[in-house]
Amino acid sequence: MIEKLLKLKEKNPKIIVGLMSGTSADGIDVAVVKVYNSGTKTKVETLGWKTFAFDEGLKKMILRNSQPETSKVDEICRLNFLLAQIYVDSIFKTLDELGIKPSEVDLIGSHGQTIQHLPNEVEIFGYKVKATLQIGDPGVIAKLSGIPTVGNFRVGDVALGGEGAPLVPYFDYLVFRSNKLNRLVLNIGGIANFTILKKNCDVEDVFAFDTGPGNMVVDSLMKLFFDREFDENGEIAQKGKVSDDLLQKMAQHPFINKKPPKSTGREEFGSNFVNQILKWSEELSLSPEDIIATATEFTVYAIYKNYENFVKPNVEVDEIIVSGGGARNKFMMWALERYFNVPVKFTDEFGISSDAKEAICFAVLANETISGNPSNIKSVTGARERTVLGGIYF
Ligand SMILES: Nc1ncnc2c1ncn2[C@@H]1O[C@H](COP(=O)(O)OP(=O)(O)OP(=O)(O)O)[C@@H](O)[C@H]1O
Ligand SMILES: CC(=O)N[C@H]1[C@@H]2OC[C@@H](O2)[C@@H](O)[C@@H]1O[C@H](C)C(=O)O
């Protein structure tokens, strides 16, 4: 086993599959990449990627098991295996389409499905506990695929007192740093998060955190009002009018002004928050279109407010580089340009598909694990130490 691991460490370049199933619970992104070197010398070449949508029933099962009120421990136990089985199927389908044999793949890096993220410390039985849970067991992935798999990336950072998120900032640092420009690298998935890369920055200068909802709130409202999974291209938002009254109420959410390091999820922007929005909207007699427009505006408001509070006093950004499903929402992208007034680019311009960025990231993070390089950033997660992330399974 150790020989295998050492051989894998020395192999350069490596073919690595990165797997992301994000907080939107909309499906899995599989990216196949060739990774050269490691650390600051890392070079990534994307060989291909594919998205697999989850069946509606599966999405429901994931969502109900992401909430304490509706979760069931036997369903979570089964989902842990089921998701791993689905991941492996998706990997094989992607490889087949790309004409790559599974035996040619050196490594898999799998994020897993977050069903609960509890970075706020609680005292239980005299112990201070922070916790996070990603399911879709990497041990099962390794056994079914026959490919060494790195998973459970967040655990080490949380164990060392960190938020365990966001982890993409290290990848952003490797790929998007510049010696000429101050960059804000933004991902708008279920949750939105950004990475600030000051020109000529060092790894410990990187500043990043979750800013609040990405598409999570809009998606839930779209399901309720229009029985659709999301607002395609922001078309419904474009038909509505932003309500300043509702926006101001949403802006009071304590996460928006909370000081970083911080990370969030469905625990704070799930059904409780959506129900609150519904109540406020009823009082204000808003149409569904206006509510969607306001919730979409809120995502960008929260991104900007966090920038204004915690970044702008030290670093003024020259450009924004966007990825994630929100990049396809025109209303959101216009709002971003309106708030920031700097060029808004997509990661695709930099050779990283905006739909596959997080999957590519977990391939690169797996390479860092195998190479023995720490990939958390203390200034981002608040962990006591930098550490090698993830567990390796054969
Ligand atoms: N054409 C589109 N128009 C508008 N929104 C879109 C479009 N395509 C995708 N989205 C939005 O993007 C979301 C999915 O984004 P993405 O896959 O980046 O999130 P994720 O990886 O699940 O989340 P996270 O990054 O928070 O873990 C969808 O739920 C939807 O709201
Ligand atoms: C706990 C968890 O799964 N967090 C996700 C989520 O989705 C976006 C944002 O919230 C970020 O904190 C993180 O994912 C990305 C991949 C990250 O760690 O950078």
C-alpha cells in the first residue's frame, strides 16, 4: 500500500478525476484533468467534464436529510453508499465518453455531498464541538472504481478549529493570482463565496469567505411559486421589480454583517429563511416576480456588502472572475456590474470552465493531499494550523 502511495506521489503528470456535488443538490460535476507538479508549480489541463443531474426524488431525499426536522438516520446511512455508487457510475460514463480507460486514471478527488455544516462551536459533555458532514463515502468510491480516492477534505481543518470552508481559495491562489491586478474570484453556487487575491499575494495574504446565499434562496422560491428548479437565465427576476423594503429586511440577516472567517449553508439560508421571506412578502403584497427579483438582488447585495465591510478598506479590486451556476443568471450578472462597477469576467477566459471549476478544484486538492502539501489557509478558515487535507482510500 505504502509503495503504491509513493509511486502515485512521484507520478507527473497525473490524470485525476474531480467530483463535486454542491449545496444546490442539483447533481454532480465530474471533471477529468491532467495535473502537472504540485504546490505553486501546479499546472492544470482539463481533458473534459460532464454534469449529471440528480433525479428529482434523489434531490428531495438529499434535501430532507439535510434538515434536522426531516432527516432520518437510516436514510442518511443509505445515501452515504448510494451517492458513492452514483458518483462512480458518473465517473465511468464521463471516462467512456472521453475515451479514457479507468486504469489510466491515477486518482479521484471527491468533495461529497454536504448534508450538515455546523462550524459554530457548541459545548457538549464538556467538549467544544464544531462539525461538518459530507456523505458519498470515499471508501466506497475507491472500492467500486478501483481508483485511489481522496475525500473528507473539510474534516482536518474543522478538527483544528477552522470553518472547514471555503477550500476553493487555495485553488484560486494557485490558478488566478496575478502580479498586476487585485482580483475578486467569485463562485455563485447554492452559497456564494469569494476569494480576494491582492496583486503579488502570498498564500497567507489570501482572504476569502462565504458571503451568504448564491442561488439557494431563489431556487427554493422558484420551486414554490413556479414549480421550477431555478430561474433560467434570470428571466423571472427580469419581469419583477426589486422591493427595497423586502431587501432591507433580508439585509438584517446576521450572517451578512458577521465578521470573517465565516461559512454558511442550508442551516442559515434554507427553509426557515425562505418562510420568513414569504411572511414579509405577504405583508408587503409583493408578486412572485418581485420576490424572485428581490431575492436575486439580495445575493449580489450580500456579496457587495461583505466586500464593502471587510475588503474595500484594505484592497480595492480591479476585476471580478465569476463561476458557478449563478454566472448564467443575467439579472445577477447585471446587478454585479452595477454594484461593483469593475469588469466582470468568467473563469472560462482563464481556461477553467465556470461550470466545472469546483470539480477541477477537488482534483487539484487531491493532488496536494497525495503530494503532502497543506491546502487549507489559516487566514481563510481560521484553523490553528495549515494541514494536509483529506483521507486517502484504496
Ligand atoms: N441557466 C441558468 N440560469 C440561471 N441559474 C442557473 C442556470 N444554470 C444553473 N443555475 C443556478 O445554479 C445552481 C447550481 O449552481 P452550482 O452547480 O454552481 O452550485 P453547487 O455547486 O451545487 O453549489 P455550491 O457551490 O454552493 O456547493 C442551480 O441550482 C441554479 O440556481
Ligand atoms: C460546507 C460546504 O459544503 N460548503 C460549500 C458551500 O458551497 C459554497 C460555499 O458553501 C463553500 O463554503 C463550500 O464549497 C466550496 C467548494 C469551498 O469549500 O470553497
